[in-house]
Amino acid sequence: MESVTLTTERLVLHVPDESDIDAITAACQDPEIPRWTTVPSPYSRTDASDYVRLIGEWWADGSQAIWCAYRDGELVASIGLHHIVEHSTGGHAEIGYWVTASARCNGYLVEAARSVVDWAFHELGLARLGWRAVAGNIPSARAARALGFRYEGLGRQALTSDRGRDDGWFGGLLATDDRTPVDWPIL
């Protein structure tokens, strides 16, 4: 799969390269990122270097599409499509993201994610996007709801990471959904 750069009103989303390693390393020192994601903790420059290398491999084999989102040259988020499966009836993938501490509560994530969702449905022809988060991750759930995802339930001990097993919230968005936010029982 060819890597692409996405542009929104305030952001540029590009596939990270070696020039992004220091910014990624600094962002992932925030304890909230590994608290809710599979990002390692403690996080080293080697972790960021490995992340950038793997992202290149994933783009090349078409299994994942991950970007770093920047506003005026400052890293604000990482966002991607994971476990991409293309199919003749429309494929599927899972969206995942983290936001830097200084960028939270500015709408950057939803802005970036809208462009990724549009790209997934229009350019890849996917039929469905999944979302999941550790139960209790209200900011992630709010962002997914704002994007039009529908809450689909709780999976007990469904998520695994280095810290063990966590209960998980699950949601989905279909290419045919109108993306108008609906009520979620957890919010």
C-alpha cells in the first residue's frame, strides 16, 4: 500500500520517519498514553525508532496505516488503522489513537480521525471500522462517539497488554452510517 499524507484545516498527518522519533519519544513519556494503550512504559528512544520502522513495514504490507498528526510543526497525535483486511464485499480495520498531553481538549484528535475515517471508507473501500478501548477510557469513548461510532458493548477481560488483561469497550462505524453521534450508555 502506498503511504499518503492527509491534510485537514489545522493538521498535517504524515507517515512518521526518523525525523519524528524524538517527538514520539517525548510524547510517550506522558503516563496517560501507556495507561490506556499498548504503548510500552517506560518508553525509550529505541521504542520510538522501532515504532517508526514497523510503521513503514506495515504500510508496505498493507496491514496497518499509521500517521503522526502535526499542528504548526508540533506533534499532537498518532492515529492509525490496524488489522486492515480488504475484501470484495468491503473490508474492515480498527482505529486506534493517542494524543499528546499538550494537545488534549483542542479537537485535534476528532479532526485527524475524520480524515482517517474518510480515507478508510473512500480510498480503501472498507465497509466497517472497529474501535476498542480499556473500559474507563472516557476521552477515547467521547472521541469515537463524536466520529459517529456506535457503542457495541463490554468485553470482559477482552484486551491484553504488558499490564495484563483489561475489560474493554467496543464500538463500530459502518461506511453507510450517517456519523451523527448517538447516545452511548457509558457516557
